[in-house]
Amino acid sequence: MNNKAILPMLQNTLILPQSAQDDRIGTIKKYIFENGYGASVACHTGSYGGDEGLYELALTDDDGDIITSPNDPTSNWQDVKGYLTLSEVEAYLKEISEY
């Protein structure tokens, strides 16, 4: 197992709402790693688990678009993952950074 730290090349935090039409309250953090993969980690009133203080995580490509699998149909990434604890999010971020 690779023990390197999870060091994203880029991290951006959006505080919601972003506009008058946006009724979500919370945050979205976007990560991009050196391998070209990224993640969107959300905890807001519209995310899976956000109302309970839990997180939703989606795998993204280098453009920030949500993808379901890194070219592997047997991958864990068939959908957005919701109702995650912070430690689960950190484990998934580590996994994504090591692709």
C-alpha cells in the first residue's frame, strides 16, 4: 500500500447558497489529484446525508465532471456515495489519489 499523504493539486470550497436561486445551505469541496482524478465532497441541505451532518462524495475527472468509473466497470464507483462519515470520505479520497 502506498503511504503517501493525500495531497490534492487543487482544492476549492464553495459556500452555499451561491445565488439567490440556490436554496442549498452548506458546502461543496472539490479536489483534483495529480493522477487526473478528483472528487466532489458535499455536505448541504440537498446532498445525501447533508441534513444529518454527513457527506456525499462523487468521483470526478480532471474537468470536474462526475464520472461513474475510472474505465473499470467493476469499480466501486457506479454512483455518488452518500451518508458518509468524515473518516469514510478521507478513505475514499486516499483511494482516488492512488489510482
